Amino acid sequence: MENVHMQDIMECPYEKHHQILRSRMQVHLTRCRKNHTNVKKVTCPFNVTHILNEPELEFHISSCPGRTSFEHFRNTVEVPISRTVPPPMPKYESEENWDDENVPSYNPQAYAANADVLRSIQGAPPSQRKAFRKQERLRLLGIDNN
């Protein structure tokens, strides 16, 4: 751990001898809380790494550094949203209608039977697979067996 400043180290509220990096405190608290289920602690509503005894919570809420960012968020003046009219949708007109065209559907088996692609057969017995592979070799070499 190089270049660790004392301000980067925090003390665990459950175990005083746990010295944790500020960046790892949230993960540590999750794990340490499981080991100390009998300890009555409460969490600050502005910062989950602030774990306190219940009587201290009210004073802490009034002076918590995380409260300022919450107050700033809560009290920001809402900027009026300018309502814009969406641009008009263009009308596309075309003489082409794909629903009217009578085009045969695509058959991948028929295409592969005539193309220079290597096919395989699935679920056939070994004798049929052997015959199919032989026929494929002849088909791809251009030798017509018929």
C-alpha cells in the first residue's frame, strides 16, 4: 500500500482495530456487519459508511457532511422544460409493394445442394453417412454419379 495518507484510512464502527481504506469501507461494512449482528447500530441516511449508535443518529443527521449534497439536490430550482413540437414525420410513398410480389421462399437445403459448400448429414446411421460423404465428395469434385 503505497502513498496511503491517514485521511484515506477509516476506523470500522464495529471493530475499532479494523483500519480500512476509505474506498473499501462500504465492502468491509457489509462483511463486518454479518459478524456483529448483536450490535445495535444504525446507518446514516446520507452516507451508508456512517454507522452510529442509535442515540447519536439525530445529532449526526444535523451535522453530516453528506447532508449538504442531499440538501443541494433537494433544493435545486427546477429549470422549466421547454416543450418542443416533434418534427413532422415524412411520408414515404413508393410504388413497390413486397406483399404483392410472388417470390418463392428460400430453401437452404436446395441452395446448399447446388452451391460449393460442404454439407453434413445429421441423425443418419453410419452407412447412410458414409454414402452421403462419398456423394458430397463427388458432387464437389464435379463428377456426376447419375
